[in-house]
Amino acid sequence: QKEVEQNSGPLSVPEGAIASLNCTYSDRVSQSFFWYRQYSGKSPELIMSIYSNGDKEDGRFTAQLNKASQYVSLLIRDSQPSDSATYLCAVKTSYDKVIFGPGTSLSVIP
Amino acid sequence: DAGVTQSPTHLIKTRGQQVTLRCSPISGHKSVSWYQQVLGQGPQFIFQYYEKEERGRGNFPDRFSARQFPNYSSELNVNALLLGDSALYLCASSRREMGGDGYTFGSGTRLTVV
């Protein structure tokens, strides 16, 4: 079992729709969770961090964490073509390493 | 404030050669981590340094080594390069130890081994 897994994608949504990105992790004791956005040819950029169960909202982005299910998700409301990128889920594990998932490619169709 | 700076941006090396990649973290950040990203995959953890001490190492061979200097800048060295070392090497800095507050990445060094 891989430490951090994400939907394989690519995910395509129409402009204005909600994009839902999912991530599961194997280390039950992990405490810190992050979503990064990576445009093609660029480096990852931190967009959300979440540490407690529940929802955390920041503008059009909502991160959701369920530690019992070892699941973290990112919702993007009113998706825009500029949101087209690869989204990386990252988990800080109990052994103090930040492990990234393989990423999910999102394409927002105008 | 300057972001995370990495040099060089691109590098072409021959198999068997050695390479040194450099990184300067954001001012005030004492934690530097190195990641390798192969096209189409997520970043793979190589090393983490905090306060000039190695605090973590990923599943990479001993050909990979790193260090952090008193000014918190860092170098990643790779010896005896293999074709499979071709990748984007990312440096990330964070204020808190072990990236607990999230990383700021540099623009990366694209290494091509021929």
C-alpha cells in the first residue's frame, strides 16, 4: 500500500462546476495535511493546509479531513480554466516526513 | 522578501559525473528539504535539514548526499550519475521544523543525465 494515494485522473469539469479531489493515506497517526497546486513546468505551490477533522474553507477552496477514514479531500467551487493544474496531496507522517501523492490532473473546460 | 532560490535552473551531465545543486531558503526559514520529481509523478522525499542537522532521509542510495550551512542554505550532491537521476530537483523551505506549516518550493533544477 502506497503511503499517499490520489484519484488517478485526469479529471475534467466544466467551468463553474465543483471539482472534487480525493486523497487517502496509510499512516493512521499523521497529523498535518496539505494540498499543493502545480502548473505544468512549474514547482508546487501550497494552497491549503488542514490539521483537524472537518472542513476548512479559503475562498473557492474547501479542504475536508476525516482522520478515522484516513481521507482528505479538496473541493474547488466555481472552477475556472486557471484552476487547470495538477493537485498534489501531501501528508506529514508520524515519522516526520512529508510524503506527496502522485497528483491528480484537473482540466477545467470553458 | 526573496523566495526560495535554486541554482542552476538547468543542467546536463554525463553518466558517471557528479553534480551539486544549491538552494537558499526564505529568510527566517531554518528548515530545508530536497525532493526529486520525475515527470508525471509526485515529488519524492530525499533529505530534510533543520538547524544544520539532517533530520530525515528518504529511500535514495548513498550516492545522494546533502548538507546545510550556517546561513541555512543547502547543497544536494549526487555522485556517479545514472540516466535514472534525470528529474526536477526541488528545494523547499519552511519556518517550522519538518515542514509542519507547509513548504515554499523553489523553481527547481532540471537535471538531464545523458
